[in-house]
Amino acid sequence: MTVILISGSPSPASSGARLLHHIGACLASHGHECIRLQVRDLPAAALLHGDGSDPAIARALAQVEAADAVVIATPIYQASFAGILKCFLDLLPQEGLDGKLVLPVATGGSQSHLLALDYALRPVLSALAARFILPSIYAASSQLVWHAEDGLQLDAPIASRVTRGVEQLSAELFALALRRPRQLDPLTAIA
């Protein structure tokens, strides 16, 4: 099953981008193919003008459409998710997440932004017709420590939430695969 990891962070070395990378590695260890999409790398003019015909934007939208699940990570600024991420989400068709499992992830300066995922991002994901939105993972900056030698270190409560989120998403993906009708290979199908 394919999972697209969408980073809505404007910074390449943000704690959210590192957490998303960690989640992607965990999902890959469960046997899922992970594709990374950094919204900040998309052409700014096309993104801001809603130009879905731009080749890079069209490619990113096709990747979202082809994915079985979406893990979407954003920093929380001013009690909401990143504006650059909103620009990208606005380019998706009205039912752009139809049939997809979604795991929202966010980072912020303190626990006071914890509910921003539920009252800002979750309604947008619902409006895009996500099949199932898993419980959000929110981490304050103090709960994520980066070491050049050891990589990202998660506080125990965040590590536990990440483990639960990855396991739930993986289980839902495998269940979804079992429910899908199998494609018959015309060369081996018995007439």
C-alpha cells in the first residue's frame, strides 16, 4: 500500500519534517511504500495562484490521488496549520481525499496549540472527503530532540502516540487491501 507523506513545513530542518520522516520510516518497516512530498519545494507562484496545470503541481496532485493513505504534517502557527499547506490543499479537487486514510501530525511551540489540529486541519480534511481520519499526533518542540549522532529522539508519550498511529494506519491499510477486489491477470485467468 502506498502512503504519501506531505510536509507542510516551510523549513527543511523543522521538527515536524523530522517527525514525518520518522513516521515514514516506521511505516516502511511495516511494508508500506512511502512517497515524500515537500510542499515548500513546489513552485511558489503556481502554488499561490492555484495553477494546477503547472507540471510540478500536477505531479504532486497525481501522487496524492494515487496514494492509499496520507500522513500530513504541519507546524502550528497562530493557532492554525501552515498557510503553504492550505495553498496546496486548496488545489485538491473537492473530494481529493476520497477513499483515503489520513493521519494528521503537527508540531508547535507548546501544548497550548494542541487542539489546532482538531478545529483547523481536521475540518479541511473532512471537507476533502477523507475516508477515515485517524487520531492526530501533536508534539511540542520540547518533546522532540534532534541529535546529529542519534537522530530524532521522541519523549515517551510522543513515541507511544507515534507507535499507536503507525500501527493503526498500517492495520487499516492492510484491511483496506483485503476488501478491495483483486485484479485478475488476463494471462492466468481461467475461462
